[in-house]
Amino acid sequence: MTNQEENQRSRQDFNTFADEYAQFRKIDPPVLEDLLVRGNINAESVVLEVGCGTGNYLTEISARTHAACYGLDPAEKMLSQARANLRANGIQWLMGYARHLDFPDEMFDLVYTVDVSHHIQHRLTYFQEAMRVLKPGGKVCTVTDSEWIISHREPLATYFPETIAVNLARYPTTHELLEETAAAGFVNIVEKMAEYPYMLYDPAGYRNKAYSSLHLIDEAAWRRGLARLEADLQNGPLLCHSYYLMIWGEKAA
Ligand SMILES: C[S@@+](CC[C@H](N)C(=O)[O-])C[C@H]1O[C@@H](n2cnc3c(N)ncnc32)[C@H](O)[C@@H]1O
């Protein structure tokens, strides 16, 4: 795939999803907590989110810590949604791709992605760029789905089981991500799983396909899953579990 093809693909897809993402995607509290604590973010920190989308995580990090925050995304409509959020005042929202981080060397304390690694065509280049723009001692974090998570996430995997094969095919494996993080020169690499039990009251995010794999299964499978989810929610809220794999690496001091 050429750079131009990659640009066109990402822009088309994610500009189309921007309204649904702004309305339905929420931060995962344990992921946010780990970014803040393990990332050691405070008012002196400089933070970059690559593939920031509508800016859920970065807005919260900025509000909680007053760190200097930069959000990068190739989809202009995602960035417009982020800019429209008054809580996000002061954050720099910039258009760009993971493979070229247009920032000076050693600028950031934390560079992270959430739900983006499977969209990056040149992942090793991204990790090398992250290494370049991090200060010595700075950290990189990749928040994504492992193979186990893809098969167990509720209600996505349980109500829309067709997403499992789709996601296993498009996500990098945990092993690949660990290898690429190490190949870029990061040290002290650790992986952890963030788990978040929550009650689901409303199927609107699934009805509006606010999760990209719902666009990749056939229409009949999506309708079947949605009908089952809506029927079960008639009997009351559902206890669900969100899981994320977090892979941390550090630039040697
Ligand atoms: C699933 S969304 C995640 C958004 C945000 N991180 C969140 O968790 O809400 C994926 C985002 O990655 C962006 N993206 C796609 N390809 C990219 C690339 N090559 N480099 C950087 N971002 C990319 C999309 O535009 C989209 O906003």
C-alpha cells in the first residue's frame, strides 16, 4: 500500500465515523488511570496522543493534570469534534499520521495510542518516531486488544461474534507489538491488562456502529446481534466487561 492509499483509506473511514465517535466513545477509567500514573503525568509533562480521534483521553489528561497536550490524527472531522469540546481548550490538535511525527527530537514525556495500532500500516516506523520524539526516560504506551480480549470483550464479542475473526485478522498480535516496541529500542517493556466491569443500559453505540468492526461484519450479522442485545436490555441493564492490553516501553535515560 502506498502512502497516498493509506491516507485516503484512513480519511474516508474515520471522517465518516466522527459524529458517532464523539457521541458514543467513552474513556475506559482503568486505562486513563494507568496512563496518568505509570506515565507519571503532571503539570510539567508534555504528552502526545497519536490517533487521538475526538480526543476523549487527551481532554481528560489535560483537565486532570494541566500537562501540555498534543493530539495527532489524520481525520479532519475527528479533530473538528475534538476542537469543538470546550474542555479541550489549550490542547494542540494536529493533522498527521503515526509514521511521521512532525515534532522536534526529545520533546515528549509520554507518547501513546488507544485503539489505533491496527490502523497503522508502518508500525515499526511509528515506534521509531516515538523513540525519537521522547525525552530520555520518557514512555511509550500502546493500548489495544490482545487475541484473548478480541474473543472475550462484552458485548462486542458475545453479541456480535462475527467481529472476532474480523478483529483477529486486522489487529497486530501481542507478540508482534512487543517485538516492534523492543526493535525500536525501548527498554523496561511491560504488558498489563486493564479490566473494567460496567453496566450497559443503552445499545445506542451498537445501533450507531460506533465500533469500527461493526462496519466490517455483514449487515445481517449486525442486525442479529443488535436484536439480541436490545431484547436482553428489555429485561434490565447488562453487566459487561471492557478489557484493554497496555504495552509500556521506556526510552533509556
Ligand atoms: C478507533 S479510533 C480511536 C480514537 C481515540 N484514540 C479513542 O480511543 O477514542 C482510531 C483513530 O485512529 C486514527 N488513525 C487511523 N489511521 C491512522 C494512522 N495511520 N496514524 C494515526 N492515526 C490514525 C483514526 O483517524 C481514528 O481517529
